[in-house]
Amino acid sequence: MVIGFIIGCEIAFWVVLAVGLLLRYPLRRPRAGAVVLAAVPVVDLVLLVACAADLAGGATAGSRHALAALYLGFSVAFGPSMVRWADARFAYRFAGGPKPEKPADKRAHEWRLFRLAAVAWAITCALLGAGIWWIGDPARTLALKAGAGQVTFVLVVWFVVGPLLTSNKSGRKQSTSKTKRR
């Protein structure tokens, strides 16, 4: 049931986003589009309620519940920027808005994404911790504890392949260009 809700919520996120943007730009109904876009967080609330109901019904917390916490963490952290990203492209395509620009500074962009990932990690771990506390039975929460470790591992890997690697590459490029100028 929980996996179905995760999949359904991901589909619902994109459907609500598309409907809101279609109302806002091609159909020229900006207020209606804003109302629909404001409903995007309701999708996350539905998943949270579904997971809570499953656990309240006596289910042992499994990897599906940890995945739901991860989905919620990333949705809350990255959702607003994803909506802004899509909004800028719809505005350009359908309302004569400015052409969306690619990030000029790759290193700054990677650090911004990592900060969002760290927020997602914090939200995910808070949800997992709340689930562990709420259930109150260590035998029923092993998957939630494991999920916290897994999401921490993902954050460390993200740091290494994202901002750390990008910072090292740009540092080498700067030193190489300074050497060539001499």
C-alpha cells in the first residue's frame, strides 16, 4: 500500500504542477493556477497520512516507510525549486518570459544543490526519528534506523561527487589558467 502511495504521490506531484502551470500560462488563469500550485504540498500530506495510518494499524516499519520518509524529505526540500524551474520554462514558452539561463557558476550551483540535499536529509532523519519514537518498539523500527544510515551515506556520496569534486576541478582549472598566463 505504501509503495503505491509513493508512486501515486510522485505522479500526482507532476500532474498538479502541470495543471497549475497550464492554467497559469496557456489558459491565462493565473489565480486558478496559483491555487492549484498551492495544493502541491497536499500531495505530501496524503503520503504522510497514509504512512501514519499503515503504522497505526500495527504494521512493522519497513523499507517502504523509510522510502516514504526519504520521498517526503526530498519533496519538501527540492519541491519549491522544482516548481520555480518548471514555472520559468512555462513562462518562457507560453507567456513571453525571459529565457531560463543555465547556472553560470557550476561550483555555486553544486553547493546550492547540496544544501538542499542536506535539508532533505534533515527532514528525512527527523521523520524517521519521529517514526521510531511514535512506534516505540525497537523490533518494529529496525528499517527506519537502517534508513537513517542509508540516507546519511547518500548525503556523504552527494557531497563527494557534487560540491567537493566540482570545487577541486574548478580549483585546478584556476591554477592551470594562472600558470598559462605566466
